[in-house]
Amino acid sequence: MDPKDIHRFSSDRPIEKVEDDLLDRAGFSKDIADALAGWHEKDSLVVALHGNWGSGKSSIKNMAISELKKLKKNKPEIIEFAPWEWAAQEKITASFFQEISATIGRKDKSKDGKKLAASLKKYGRYLNTGESIATGFSTALPALFIFAAILGIGNNFLDENWVKNLTSVLLGLTVVGAGILKWGKSFLNKISGNIEITAKENELSLIHLRNELTELLKKKENSLLVIMDDLDRLTSEQLRMVFQIVKANTEFPNVVFLLLFQRDLVEDKLDDGKQKGKDFLEKIIQIPFDIPKIEISLIHNLLFNKINRILEQDKFAVKMFDSMYWTNCFYRSLYVYFDNLRDVYRFSSTLSFHFNLFRGRSAFEVNPVDLIAIECLRVFEPDVYKAIARSKEFIIKNSPDRLSGTDDTILQAIEGITEKSTDGKKDYVSKLIMQIFPNIEWALGGKSYSYRFSDSWLREMRICHPSNFNKYFQLSILSGELSNSDLTEMLVLTSNRSDFSAYIVSLKERGILMNALFQFGSYIDKIPIENAIPFIQACLDNGDEVDHESVGVLTVSSNSHLVDFVIRFLERISSIEDRGQIILKCFTR
């Protein structure tokens, strides 16, 4: 990993060699390699490797290629062809043979090798000639009829003779074009025949070319391995073109095709109503392989390793990390979103980016477990993520003064959120919401948490606290709030009267004192007892300097906050005598 890559993005690229295998699929790759290398028969062999999106088909292919390259005997000449790179369908046939020709030309410098490369190129050009002409005329057909319609309408409205004459000529040309299309078969055959003569160069017929290729391939000591990956990216028409190429060339000896795709996607695309895609594939593919199912614990271990590497970038995040809380979130809910490598790479990359946004000077600015949980929803359940962001009013509502009960408003809000889950994930989303928003359990008939938990949720930067909620969705610290680093540093300053007093003044000057004192109220229980005198003195020093007036009926003034701080701190000292001594010292120093 590049030390400069602070975000630790994963490229989601397949691995290249067996040594990089983390999921115990090296043995399967070697078996595939042995099977491909052992084919030397008079007909071609068509092998398919099936696997779902993100299952690692390309990685297995690359490991198999890596093993084939190590062979000293029966090492095939490997040709990788990506038909999805050719946007225009009519280019697939020509490009297929051009790629094979170019590869052989680079690897085999013998006389027969050069001759084989030239013959393959010529063969592809020959096959592509009629296809290009037919496609060109079929593409032009709609334009011809639209043009004819426009000219016909224009003839009704224009009186000038020269326009009428020109229109007649153009209409005539259009009719001729249409006639060509109508009688196109014989006409195209003539044109194709003329181009064929030019393309063949040595005036070989298609049969002669095929015979020549057959003889040249028979002479080769090593087979040709043609690999086509990501076939499920193709359109239905392009898929039929590719499989037609494979089917049309299965008579060539010493040729092996390895096709990689997700079976159900390709079958659906090939299903035209007359023939099922499954039946179509069975007529072409001789040996189908399915990617072996990956042990889920291996995928989870890979995910954990990536998350650990992200967390280890910040010592404060590591210190805040609650293993028990993480275990509950992951094994009750999050695990269902990670069953293939692509999901792991996709998630870890975005998590790494957002993790670095919350690295503070002296603290991590959000709860790391909540960040992982909400990021999982953002990546895999975007509609749920957006619904939670819009539901702050309901989802951070604390329980009233009762032990348990239900609230139809919150029930409806939670139901509305979970209904947006992807198929089969609603129960897991519901469980996750209960984990990261424990304050609403009471509304669902569960536990009721007293207000004393609110202070710990703020200190732990939990998403369920009102002061923290927006950070997880705006991905920044609001200008009117203190960061976790600020609050941590403020806690340290309580050991020095002048420093803490000066910090309160600076908050007032910034215009955020009221909100800052509200946030710091959750940290009173964390102030060391030995800081009693400097802390209380600083509060008293600023008592006359801060606002005494409350804004509105319910809002507490800054002065009231400072008075409350002193009272709450003294309440922590059980001995009345000790309290009195502290207060006397505060006024005599």
C-alpha cells in the first residue's frame, strides 16, 4: 500500500496470480489451467466459467493464466478478447480475428506463425464484408423513408418548378434506394462478391481459407486459448454475434474458448421467445464450470482487515471503538451486505474517504461504529439512508417519563424507512436502526433510556444524539458547534483557571458560546476532581461576562449553564465538608 494513499481506496481489480489469493480458490484455478492446457483435439473446445457479479471470475481466470504461463509443456498461446469494448456490433467479427492475428503475429515469428496470422486476418475481413454492407443499408432505411415523406409533403406546398423538378429527382433516387433494399439480396450478393475478390487477396474461397487455417492450426504444437470475459455486459444482439463466432469456428483444431459470464443474465438476454437462452447456450458450450462458493467467513475476515487498516490511521478512533457494540451491529444486521469481494472493496473505499473527513486534532469526530453502520446504509441502502436523514425529528426522540410504551407516530416513521429497504433486507435494516438509535426502543415496545444516557451518547459521538446526528449526513462539523476535538481540549483546559476562562471568552467572541456550553454539559462528569478549584473559579470569573438573558421561554442563558456546571460538579463530591472547603478556596485565592 502506498503510504501516500491516505484514503486506501480499493481499485476492485482482480488479482493476477495465485500468490495473491485470499479466498482459497487457487486449487480450482490450477484445475482449470490443467484442463485447458490438455486439449489437443481435431475440434475446438468451448468452456464456460459462470459466476455472479463480484464473485471473482476474473481473478480465477487471471490465476489460471498465471499457472498456464508457468508450464514448460503444452503451454497454450493465450489470446484475451473483450468484445464489449467494441461498441458497434458490426466490428466484433473483424476485431475478433484481428486480435487473434495480432497476438499470433507477436508471439510466433516462425514462417507458419506469420502465415497463420495473415490467414486469420484475411478470414475475419472476408466474414465481415457482407455483414458491414447489410448493416449499413439497414441503418439507412429509416432515414430514406423519412426523407421521402418530407419531400412528398414539400411537393404539395411549393409551387416553384425547379423545386418540383429537384424533388422528383430526389424521390426517384429514394425509390431506387428502396428498390435496392427490396431486391437487396441479389444486389448485395453482387457487391459483396466484388468486395470479396479484393478482400481475398489470393483469390481463395471461404472454404479454401478454412482449409488453410485448419492445416496451419494442426501443425501448431501448442493450442490457442481464446478468452472472452464479461460477456454479460453485452447487448442481446452482441451476445448472439459473439456466440455465433464461437459456434462457427468450433471445427478448427487446437483451439479452446474460455467464456466468462453470469449465467442467468446471459440466458435472459438470449431468450427471444422462440428459443430459451439456456437451450441456446447448451448447444454451444461443452464444459460449464461454476465458481466455487466462497466461504463467507473468509470474505468477512477480509472486510475486517480492511476496516482495521482504516481505523489504525487514527489512534482516537481506535480508542473510541466499542467492540461489543460493533459485534452486535455486524452480526445482527451488517453481515448480510457482504457476500462477495466487490461489496467489500466498494464499501471499504468509501468508508476510507469519509473516515478521513472526521479525523480531528485531538479526537475522532464521530463514533466509528456508527460511521461504519451509516456508511453501509449509504452504500447498500441509499433510499434508507436518505429517509433517515429526513427523519431526524422522529428518530432521535427520547422516551418520555415512563418505563415503556409505544408511539404510533414513530412506529409509522420507522416503518416508512424500513419499507425502502432492498429485497429481503427489511428485517436487517430494522434491527440496525434499533442498534444505532437505542433512544427510540421505547416507541417500539422495548427499553426506555433515561436522560442520563444522553450525555454518554454525546461524549461517544453517537449518531442518536441531536448534536451529532447531522455530522453523519453533512460529513462535516457545523459552524455553530464544537468538534469532538474542541470538546476534548476544553476538558483538558479545566485544569487551568486562566486558560479555561480565556476559552469561554473566545467562544463568546465567536458567537457560539450558548451551543458550546450545552455540548460541554455532557462532559461535567468527566472533569477530574483535582481540577475542581480552577474549573469553578473560571466559571465564576465569567459569570458576569456572559449573557444572563434567556432567548425565549425555554432557552437557558449562558450564565445559567455556568451555574449549573458548578452545581453538578459539586454534587459529585459526597462530603459536605469537602465541598465547603473547595468553595472557600475558590473565593480566597
